[in-house]
Amino acid sequence: MTATGIGQIILYAIVLVALGIPLGAYMARVYTGQATFAQRVLGPVERLFYRLFGIKPDQEQSWKQYAIAAMVFNLLGIVVVYLLQRMQAHLPENPNGLANVDPRVAFNTAVSFGTNTNWQAYGGESTMSHLVQSAALGVQNFVSAATGMAVLIPLIRGFTRRHADTVGSFWVDLTRPTLYILLPLSIVLAVFLVQQGVPQTTDGKETAALLDAQPGTPPADARPGTIVSPVDDQPRDATRGGVNGPASPDQGGRESPPVINQPIAVGPVASQVAIKQLGTNGGGYYNVKSAHPLENPTPLSNFVECLSILLISGALCFTFGRMIGSRKQGIALLVTMAILLVPFVALTLQQEQQPSPALSSLSVDAQASALQPGGNMEGKEARLGISASALWSTTTTAASNGSVNSMHDSYTPLGGMSPIFLMALGEVSFGGVGSGLYGLLIFAIVAVFIAGLMVGRTPEFLGKKIEAYEMKMASFAILVPVAAVLLGAAFACLVDETYTKALSNHGPHGFSEVLYAFVSQGNNNGSAFGGLTASGTFYATAGGICMWVARYWIILPTLAIAGSLAKKKIVPPSSGTLPTTGPLFVVLLVGVVLLVGALSFVPALALGPIVEHLVLHP
Amino acid sequence: MSIHPRVTARPLFDPAIVRRAIRDAFGKLDPRRMIRNPVMFVVEIGSAFTTILFFHALVTQAGDASPGFIAAISVWLWFTVLFANFAEAMAEGRGKAQADALRKARKDVPAVVLSAARRDAHRQDKPSSQLRPGDIVLVEAGQIIPGDGDILEGVASVNESAITGESAPVIRESGGDRSAVTGGTTVLSDWLIIQISARPGESFLDRMIAMVEGAKRKKTPNEIALDILLAGLTIVFLLVTVTLYPFGVFAAREMAAAGGTAHTVTLTVLVALLVCLIPTTIGGLLSAIGIAGMDRMIQANVIATSGRAVEAAGDVDVLLLDKTDTITHGNRQATAFFPATGVTEAQLAEAAVMASLSDDTPEGKSIVVLGIGKLGRAINVPEGARPVPFTAQTRMSGVDFDGRTIRKGASDAIARHVATTGDPHRPGAGLPADVRAAVDNVARRGATPLVVADGGHVLGVVQLADVVKDRIKDRFGEMRRMGIRTVMITGDNPVTAAAIAAEAGVDDFLAEATPENKLTMIRDYQEKGHLVAMTGDGTNDAPALAQADVAVAMNSGTQAAKEAGNMVDLDSNPTKLLEVVTVGKQMLMTRGALTTFSIANDVSKYFAIIPAAFVGTYPQLEALNIMRLSSPASAVLSAVIFNALIIIALIPLALRGLTVRAAPAAVTLRRDLLIYGVGGLLLPFPFIKLIDLILSGLGLA
């Protein structure tokens, strides 16, 4: 770890909190229906929506109605995304003439964007038309994020209401944050990114004259957009039908004319990048996401994009504190999230700063010194360096963002284990917008239950008694992602597709790739380790199912808990009540999250990154 | 400072109970019973599965692992199940011994059924088992009362030792708060006409036997919630171990492709890992903790109608306590003399004692005790003295002798008395100003002033006050630290009530209490989210008892009160409420602590088993064997043995329960997290190592 690296991280934390406090307060105003500036400007749009769809904004729903509304809305969204992909060749806004998307990839992508996962079993610029990018994926970037937030709000109301049968209106909770939170923030961020040099256009490509013209046969994997060819990127065979004509490997050997121009894919990049960062979506415009210089051109853009990953998820803690009337409670949850994240940032930073033993044995000097930052630079953008890459890789997996600015596959074994572990914790350290906090609250319910027993009281959290029904739902919500990940990875180990097609690395590293794929999808993260071909039948289908199950089977029990809590009375606190704002509670909550995460995934990690590390450092 | 429920002399491991428990442990292996406990059911299936693997390995000689290893694992897995069953049987055994004694009292007895509630009514003999509610029976001296009921007529002394264990007879009479009788108790003198109120098989004694035996034991709400969590964890660990097999297949296949050896993890090791990971410690002891909690209540002579009620007692945060008998000693007592101007304390004391010598009321006796204490000598009734008893008209009592008329009474009564008698020094006057001031002072303190006069001469004031029980204030302080509010209920006026409340250190009081405002108060507290406990004995307490979350009825009370409450205190001691709360808390705390301990244990088991399971595939994993266990087989076996033995080791804790300390929740949690959380994390390491040393030392693995 270098001083610059640590300095960057401290600066990051300070700016995050400084922006999070006012944003959290603002979001609380939006959710409680207090007037805001955005509402004065966009209020007519909100009311227009309600009139168009016949929604009465003050008509509240029971948790079941709320859940049905959320499910139907998300299902429709997924169907639309699927159909648009399958028909893109016949639809407008397809300047590069891309073909219809393969049905399995289309299913995987539709679920992926509907569930706020944004796992990409395809290469963005070479698979999806502008129409799909903006009308299907872009729209889902907004509404899947808003759905996550819309599930959190009833849970908060569950804590504050007493003897209530309703938990709010899904339509209002979906519309308001989209209009008043996500839209303004992403406009601000998009404008900033355009200023930094990110393209925002309806054109398909720019053509640049190559300084160093390539004679004859182009390399097999020449693809549009890879001007610096930063890394060996994932989903290899998903790159069919690029703008430069077919460039599949089987044509690699054929003669072709000399290349003097390179087409560079452009499009509505800035707007897409803004919302994918803010809404913890993560599906980049380009295949290599934010490692691409057009997605992430400057150090400043990198800092701001990285900040956007945690911004809303972190700020929601303050929103929570305000809405339940105990800011300390919000801070306790934010501190919990931070404590869960920081050791993993440190681990990755420390590991990546080490020279790779494989290179050291070849007498390559990769020690940090006055002349070079050193460390494991494989798979990292030279422009960004180790600290910015390590910070991004851990924050993007702590939050269920999944965008990357370096290739996690090339990390050292333990450096790459941090992202896996952070996802495996259930995306509760910051996590997805809304989903991270409600996930953490589910863990808090379990922590409070055990703690309540230990102090000899029927456990209560924020004055609400935690009883068998809540435990049933909470256990279910915790069980679902664990089951999705472990079963998905287990089946992957048994299908031939893994060994014949998917794996590019073998042994423990190959296992890490498989595990990463399912940990990422089973926790709705969406980042890719890389190295794994995930567009095959098994991976596209199983991954789609994992993402679906992990998202909605957590949303349903969460809303059920919200409904059940809203019905209960509020027990006034006494000295017999366990305080849930102090360090003791934070330690307990961190312990429960870590223990559940560790106990579920340690054996798998032992067979992947840990054994790989032990092989590398005998 | 800790609060212990009353502990009886019965030892934890009574040899008779242990023998019976060992036998029962095998009987409980029936899968139809085991399925009620999902965690241990999984262990039983695992044990059966490894047993099959053993026979398979024995026959084919090419089984899952070496037959000896599978046999050892399998035996210890069976032990794990048996140990858990033994814990439950131990907890039940203690109750069963008591139930046997109670059953003797329940034998069928002849009953004399009357056609009407008169002694001379038509009689008919019937066995007690055929009595129906509404039947009227006559029980005479020496007979056993054939069923629960209310006395319609008669007064008798009754021996209730069969139920309460208390040998001194109690008086039962028609009307009032002592009209309930219990079947199986014996009338010692006189006779009673009783209306039967319980169907055969549903009597108090039957309920008590069922309760003690744990036969009708339903899981309590918290137990159900915890069961769900444990089942959830069991499924998680089932997934972890089941998926480990394909993961192992992957590793073996990749190693084989790279030219290595294709070792994969054995099913026996996976079953062993599963059993070690699922929360068997708490799963095995959970029902024992519940039964033991009920048992502790019974030891304290409190019969709860359900485990739910005991558990709710732990949640109670408002205690409604009757002033009389709970907070103060039953009656007011003389505590001070305030002589009038010109009168010495000795003169006042002497007169007061004389006026009280023939007064048999507790107040009168207490004046004598206090007066003799002040005077330092005994006082005898003078010859020819004529006691003047208290009457409702005069509202005074006293003594006449040698022409003196000494009176004590309420201040207005004495004022009227001296006005008519005439004070030789101040004829026609009422009470002197200083006496009036003393009267007001005493009343303001919540005590009762009695004025003493000799003829027309007012000598001074005797203060009668409620005497708060020893240590009760400390007790309430402990309650407060645990977050429990204490509320005193009294029929006194607000001034008196406030004074006593301050002295006893309760948080709140209800003065001039009526059944209605008691009920309202309970509802108010419940509306605000509190859980309320109270005690009561009278029929007019019944509505409030029914409304309260935890209601302890006194055994001496009416049938209505006992029906309305969810616990009956056989000792009829209202202070017992505090113990009831403690036992309830203890049950929850013991469960919480063992759950934490059980889960924390898993970390060490991973360190023992994971390297052992995969070291064949990846020799580098030996680095994770931080305990340096001697061999993979020994490592797995040591973890399994530890997992089984820890259940036995924790049986005493499960049966006795954690010590409840009077401390805020945060302090209790911090301490217990350190002991059971951090302790649970670290403790298994040395013990697994020790078992491994023993195994390898004996050359067993």
C-alpha cells in the first residue's frame, strides 16, 4: 500500500459522507412527500403519469398488493427488454446493423437488467443497438434501481407505523425517486462526464486513421472499440457481428486487405454511464466498461464515477435515520457497511501492490519504488493504477454495481477474493440502491433476534417485536442467495459446458471464475471475473434463473416483513431494550453478516482463491 | 448481585432420573418423534446414512472410505443424537418424578352427591371420575375432595399438602376469596358443600401433572422463531456440504487433467462436516432448556398453564404489585410516638400501651411492642381494669381503671371525646394546636395518626405506618436496571400511596384502586406496547388477571381468579412475581447464549475438516491445518467427537439456566457475547487438538 493509495481512499470516504448527508436528507423529503425543488419542476410530469395510468397517488396498498404491483411491473419490463433484443434488427436506431440477439443471451440480459444485476453475457457495443441500449437497458437502469428503493421504503414505514394495514403505494414509490432522485442526479453526472470527454451522440461510430497501419490479415480478435486493447475481456464468443464486419476466430486465418482506419464505437454513452453508476446497475456501454477510455477518460471522471457507485446506497442510511426519527440508527447502519467494506479494500490494495511471484521469478522488478508504483499491473489500466483499481473493484462488488475499471480475473488470488467475498456477504455492505439497506436490515433482524434472546427478552428492533413470522421471512431472504450461488456453481461443476467451452483457465483459478460468475449473479451484482465464456446455454440460462430468484425471492419476504411490522405496535424502549445504535450493535451486526457469509462460502473459497494463493506462495 | 429463583435441594443428576433418562434417550430415536426437531433429525439421517456406508464398505471392501473410519464417524454421530435425547430426557425426568407423586393424589375417590346445596338433601354415591361440572357434593372431615370446585356452604380446614407441599392446613369457606378447593386435597375438620367446576381429566391436578410431565408441552413463540432460524441455518449448511461434492469433483477432474491424482472428498467426511456445522449444540438442548424452565417454575411452586406464559414473563416490563403483603407487611404498625407539649414520650407510650393491651388487632399489638421497646420494661394490666373495645360508633378503644379513662382513636373521634369529657386544664377545647400539627404531619407522610387521651387530657399521637419489607427497595432497583417498571396498587388515598411508593422505590402507583381502574391501567400500558404482569386472588381481580399478559393467581384465591390467571402460585406469595420474571428471562437467555456458542463453534470445525477433506486433492491446503492435527481421519473424527461431547458438557447449563443479572441489556449482551460468542469461537481449538492427541496417542486414527 502506498501513501497515495491510502490518501485516495480517505479522500473518497470524506467526499462520500459529505455528499451523502445532504442527499440522504433530500431523499427523505422526497419519500415523505415534502416539497422539493425537483418536485416544483417535474411535479406536472408526476401527475401526468398518474393520470395516464389511472393511479390514485394517495391510495395506499397492503404489502401483498404492493408486492404484486412490483412483480407485475418488473415482469413486464423484463418481457419488453427481451422482445426488443429479439427484434432489434427490424427496429430503428440500429446504425451498425446489429443482428437479433441470441434467445438465451436475450433472456439472460433481460433478467439481468430487470433485476438490477446488469450481468453482461454479451459485448455491449457489438451486440445491442442504440434502441436496445437506451429504450430497453437504459430504462431498466432507472426503474430497476427505483424498484430496489421502492422495496426499502415500505420496510422503513413498517418500522414507523403502528396498527397499519398498508405500506404505501408502489406506483408513487417508483415514480417519485425516478423523477426526483435518479433523473436529476444522472443528468448532473452525465453533463459532468460529457465535459470530461465521454461521448453522447446518436451516431454509431467514428473512424480514426491509424498511425500504425496494419498490413494484411488482422488479428483474430480485432474488434471495434479496442483502440488500446487494455485487457483480455470476457464473453469471448459474444462478439459476433461487430461493426467492422464479422470478426469471429474462424476467419482469423483468411487473407484480408490492410487496415488503415479504425472504427470507434460511440453512442449515448455519458447518459448510460451516469445511471449505471448511480443506480448500482453496472452494465457498461462498452464491453470493458469503465476501463474504456471513452467511458472513463480522466482521473477525475474515475473518482466521480467510483463515488457514484456508493453514493445513493450510502445516503439511504441517512434517509433511513431521518425517516424513523433516529439519525443515530442510520449512522450505525452506515458504519456497519463501512466496517464490512474497509478490510477488503485494504486486503485487495495490499495484495495488488505486491509484485506477482510468477513475474518476480523471472527477475522482473515490480516492487513499488520512487521510480515506479510497482505491483500487479496485469489487467489494470495504466492510466488508473493500482489504488484506483483496487478501490473500484471492491466498492463495485460491495455495492451491487458490477461495473469495472480493471479486470478482476487478473488480480492476485487474494486480491480477487475480496470482490467474491463482498458479493457473497449478500450485497449488504452498501449493496444495491435500496436493496443493500433492506438486505442489511434483514440481517439486523436476525442479529437482534439472537441478541434479544441473549438479554432475555422477546427481541425487538426499533420497537417492533421480532417473532416467528419475521424470522421465517428473514431466514428465507438470507437463504435464497446462498442457495442460488451454491447450487448454480455446483451444477456448473457437473455440466460438460464448463470444461469444454466456458473455462479459459484451469485448476483453482478456473473454479474461482465459475464461482465468481454465480456469486455475482446470485447476489445481483453483475460484475464479471472475466475469463469465463458465459453466453453458452447453461451459463446464460442458469445465470438468468439465479438472478431472478435472488432478486424477487428476497423482495417478497422483505415486503412481507414490512407488512407484518406495520401491523404491530411499537414497544417503548427501556433499559431492558437492546440499544441498536451503539458500537455493540454494530459489532454484533458485522459479526452476523461475516459469520453467515464466511460459514456459507469458506469451503468454496478454500477450493478457489485460497488454494490458488497457497500454490502461488508455497 | 444476582437473582436466583428458589433452588430446591433436588440434585441436578439424581441417579434414578439419570437411569431413566438413558433408557428414554434410546426410545426417542423414533424418527416420528425426531422430526419435531429438524436439526437433530438431520443428524439422525446422517447417522443412518453413514451406517449404511459402513456396511457397504465392509461388504465391498471398496466403499466410500475405510470401514474402520466410517464406523468411528457413524458411532459418534449416533452418540450425538443420543446425547441430545438424553438431555431432553433428563429435563423431562425431573418433572416425571414429581408427576408420579401428584398422580397418587388423583386416585378415584367416592363422592357423595347431593340433590341440593343442603346437608339434609338427598344423597347419592358416585365415583369421582363420574362427576360433572355443576354437581353438588358433600365432603366431611377425613374425606378427600373429589374434584375442583367452589364452596357453597360450610367452613373447614383443608390439608392441601398433596399439591402445595405445605403441611399446615388452610381454612376454606364459602363466599369471599377463599372459596376454591382443589380435588385431591383432604378435609381435616368440619364439612363442606362444594359445587364441582371441572370435568374429570381437566382438573387443576390433571393440568398440573400434564404440565410437570411436559406431555402437553407446546413450543413457545420464541422457541418456534428460534427453530425457524435453526432450520434455516441447517438448510444453509446442507447446501454448503452438498455442493461441496461437485466442487470436489471439479477439483479432482482438473487435477486429473493436469496429470495429478483424482482424489475427491468422501461422503462420510461430508456427512461429518454437515453434522459439525449445523447448530447441534442448541438444536440438541433446545427442548431441554424449555422443559427445565418449566421445571424451575415448579420448583418455585408456581404452576404455569403454558410454557408461553413462562416465556412471556421474561418479556414483562411492567409489574403491577399489590401494596399489601407484596411491598409492605400485611398491616400497619406503630412506628413512632409524638407526645403533646408537656407530656414525656414515656407517659405517652405507657398510656398507649395500656390502651392497647387488650387490643388483639395487629395495629394494637404493634403499639404494645413499640411502647415496651421505648419504655424498656413490661407493663401489666392493672387489677380491675375494664377494656373498652373498638366500636363503629365511638371509633375508639381503650381501658378504664382507677377512674382513669384512657382512649386511643382517630383524631376526630378523640377530639369529640375530649370536648365532651372536658379537659381539666382547658375546658371545652378540642385538640391542642401542637397535637393537631403532629396529626397533620403524620398524615402527610402517608401514615395513620392515632391520638391518645387520658380522660380529657390529650397525651399525643401514635404513628401507624406501613412497613416496607426488607430489601424490597433493592429488588425494585434491580428490576429497574433490567428495564422493568414497578407499579404499586393500593386502595389508600393518593397522599398515603405516594409516601409508601417513595419509600419502597416503585416507579409509579395507582391509589384508590378499584377493579375497573386496575383494568384500565393495564390496558393503557398494553396500548403503549408494554407487557404487564400482576398477581391477584379475589374474584374482583379476575378481569384484570385475564387482561394482564402474565397473571399469577394465588392458590389461596378464588376459582375465578385461578381460571383467569395463567399461573398459580401454590405458596400464595405475591413477591414470587419477581422470580417468575427471572425464570422467564433465564429461558430466553440460555437459548440465546447456546445459539451463539453453537454457531461460533463452526469456525474451528472448518479449520479441522476443510483441510482434511481436500488435502488429497490440493496438498497445499495443509497450510490451513492450523491445529496441526495428526491426520485427516483424526481431524474429522476429533471435530465430530467434540461436537457430540459438547452437548453432554452443556446439559447442566441447559438445565440450570444462565444466571440473570440485574443489569441493562447492553451490559448483559456485552458480557454474554464475550463468554459465548468469543468463547465459542476459541474454545473448540484446544479441545479438538486434545481429542486429536488422545486419538493419535492411542493409535486409533
